[in-house]
Amino acid sequence: MERVSMAPQVLLKNGNVRERQRVRIDETHFFTEKTE
């Protein structure tokens, strides 16, 4: 869980908005699976 939370911060540092959006989608998918 910590690993997933770290990803957006690293990408935010790089300023890569496109990658940030992709990670955000992966995060949502991850949490959705976890909830189910």
C-alpha cells in the first residue's frame, strides 16, 4: 500500500502529468480490487 502511495509523489516530482494520470488510474483500479 505504501508503494502505491509513493508512486504519485515521485511522478509529481518529475512533473510528468501524463504519468501521474496513468498512476492515478492504476491506484483507483488497485483500491477497487481491494474493496471487492
